[in-house]
Amino acid sequence: MTEAIKGFTEVSKVRLIANKSRKQTGESFVRSERFSIDKAVEVLNSYDHLYDFTHYKVLKVLLNPNVRAALISVKLESRRAWMELVGNGY
């Protein structure tokens, strides 16, 4: 049992070091910049004719990084429909 705990501790340390290394090299920074909250809000604000309710509902779900990635990645011609779906609770 003690050996298992020691092994788990070592694995945790290696993961921590690897994550710090990735952050220092900018590997994770590039992904976070591409799907940043600023970028997602910029995309959202580029659509003038959304109902206020839809706008605020989309803004609320943009706190989730996976949702931000979806909004930014979806085709331009599909974004408005996607935002309206989110506004309607889908």
C-alpha cells in the first residue's frame, strides 16, 4: 500500500513539472489565446441583430472554454443559428 502511494506521488510530481514546463514554453498559452474570452466576446458582439436575451445567454455560456472553442470554430454562416439555439436553451 505504501509503495502505491509513493508511486502515485511520483506520478503527480512528474505531471506537475510537465504542466509547468508547457506553460513556460507557451504551448498551452497559444490554445488559450485562440479561444480566449476576449476573442469569443468579440465574435458575439459582431452580431448586431440578436435579441438581448440571446446575447446575454450566449455571454453566460461563454464562460465555458469548450463553448468558446465551439463558437469561434463554427462556420461564419452558422454562428447566428448556433447563438439562437443557445439563446433558446438548446
